[in-house]
Amino acid sequence: MQTTERQPFPHRRGLIIVTTLATAYVASHFFRASNVTIGLDLMRDLSIGPEALGALTGAFFFGFSAMQIPCGLLFDHYGPRRTVTGMLVVATVGGVIFTLATSWPVLLAGRALMGAGFGAMLIGSMVVISRWFPPDRFSTLVAMVLSIGLVGNLLATTPLAWASEAIGWRGVFGFAVAFTALATGAVWLVVRDAPSGHPFLERTAEPPRVMLQGLMEILRNPRLRPILALNFCSYACTFTVQGLWGGPFLREVHGMSAIAAGNVLLGAVVTYQFGMLAFGPLDRLLDTRKWIAVGGNLVTVSMLATLALASHPPVWVPVAAILIMGFVSAASTMVLSHGRGIIPDRLIGRGMSTLNTAVMLGVACMQSLSGIILGAFEPLANGGRSEAAYHALFGVLTVVLITAVAIYSRSQDVRPSDEMRARQQAQGG
């Protein structure tokens, strides 16, 4: 009996597979977050304004979101191994183009290709976790993947600022592209779609019409709509601060150096990693996902409101707000886990890709909008943005996230205990 109880828990091979995917995911986080550190350098080198930088940063997420649904279909048809490997090749090509580009349109194309290629990473990891582990471990293992991936965010803060001053941002990106190529080979060699005996390995491939019917089944599910609303706004609001304008805000309004601002952003990533470790197992401990997500996002709302309303505060106020926001933004994993509990296993690829489409499309739209908001204000004599411009941006983010939380609060919770009970009944039947 003891052996039977241990059987569903992670096998060593499953952990090796998930860790390999998480390591490759580091590159995705590095490239997506790098503009927060080198953004002012890009604006200076290419003579572009905040609107162009916002569009350039958003291009990664437009490419990312554009590939979510196609990758979902590919995951359900071909499996994570072949899909993730192929898309990482696309990301590597995009990284080469971005690193060698000398004009904004070419940079834009390279960044969009990187986004498209890396769009398979998180969903591929979630599909693998769903097939190798029991449902009550999903949140914990997704948190682990995100925590390892966040090493890329760490590298995109102070280390990137330091390395860019030493060898230039193109040299740093060259090393990052080489890492991506190596990670591509590792995924192909290590990752397997499902453990032996899993129904996916003995499936009959669905024809295109049936695959599209499965996608429409996901899109028509009314229980997913409030979850999609928060997915669209939550990460978009926090990443617009931590992945784009947080660094320029600290430098232009509070007079920090690039290294000092990078240190704050580095701290925010560290607190995010601690948040992942803290929030990951909470759904099993508290037997809820919805209310953990609501609580975390309401704290984020209060931090955004602080940034929007505090006029000429001491520098520790925005620094503390950004660090706290980093920690509680880890609650976003609960929103994905909540959605996973609604999606049947046969539609897992299409379902999780739909959820992640909302996340990344939200980031793309919000980052593009943020550039427009800041660009609407007259620049200062030194070319920087005023405190009022940043207050307007943070105010918009506050209102957007409050609205999303209000919509999400009407959703029906999916408790881990209910999932495990249903699983045991299915196995017993």
C-alpha cells in the first residue's frame, strides 16, 4: 500500500525533464526583461523615443502571444519535445538577428522572433508537469520552473548593466544566444512527452477539424472567462514596472545610476523568487487558488497606487513598493493553476496555451500603451520623463488591475482537494 501511495509523486526522470525545461526557460526571461536595463541605451544608440522603446519591448510579447494557440495545437498533436525544440530554434535565430541589427525595424523583427520562439517554453513545461505528476503538485512545480527561469531576470538586472558597460550589450546578447542554442540541444536529448503507459503515448492523432473543435471548446467555456481577464492584466501591470519602466523611473525621477537601479530590479526578482517558493505550495495548505490570487493582486494594486499617488517621496518608498510587488506578483501562478483545474487532460496543450495567450497579449498591449502614455507628456530639458508622466502611467496600471480583480472575484474556485478526490475516484473506477 505504501508503494502505491508513493507512485504518483515525481519520478527522478520527471524532475530531470522539468529542470531541463526550466533551465532553457532562463533565456526567455533574460531576453524579455533585458530592455528594463538597457532601454535608455537603446533609445540613445538608435535615437528612438519612449513610444518606439515600448513597441520594441512589446514586440517580444506580441510574438509570444501569437504563437500560443498554434503551439497548443502542436503540443496536443506532436508533444512538448518536438514542439519546444523547434520553437527554440526560432528563438535562437531571432536572437542572432537582434544582436547583429543596426536599425530599429530589424531589432523589432528579431525581438518578435525571439518572443515567438520562447512562447513554447512555459506551456511546454506545464504540459510535461501535467503528464508526469499528480494535480496537487502542479502549482509547486510550475513555481519551481518559474523560479529557475527567473535567474534570467536576475541576469538582466545588475549583471547586464555591469557587463554592458564592460563589453557592450551586443556582446552580452551574443553569449545569451549561444546559451539558447545549447539549451535547444539539451531539450531534444532529455525531454520526453509523458511517462511510460500514459494515454498520450498511445493516442490516435486528431485530424485538424477535431483539433479546432477542441480549441473552440476551450474558448466557449464560461468558467475560464474571468480567469482570462486577470491573466490578461495581472502580469502585464507588474511587468510593465519591473520589465520596462521601473529602471528608467528610478533613474529619471529619483536620480539613481544605472547600476543602482539595476540593483533594485535585481532585488525585485529575488523577492519574486522567494514569492514563488512561498506561494507555490499555498494552494495545498489553504485548499484554495482563487483567494490566494485575489489577495496577492490586491497587494499589487496597493503598491501601484503608492507609486501613482506619492509625490516626491523619499527614495525608499518606490524601492519598497517595487520589491513588495515582486514578492506578491508570484500569486499569478495561482491564476494559471486555477485555469488548469478547469481544463480536461485531452485539451491540456490548447487550454494552457489559451491561458498564456491572455498573459502575454496583455503584456504586449500594456507595454505598447505605456510608451504612448509616457510619450504624451512633454519631455524635460534633458530628454527624460517627468514625475507626473510616471504617475499617470502607474495610475492607469492601478485602475486596470482593480478592474481585473473585480471580474476575477466572480469566478468559481477549483480546490486541490476536489481535484485529488476526482482523480482517486477515476482511478478507482
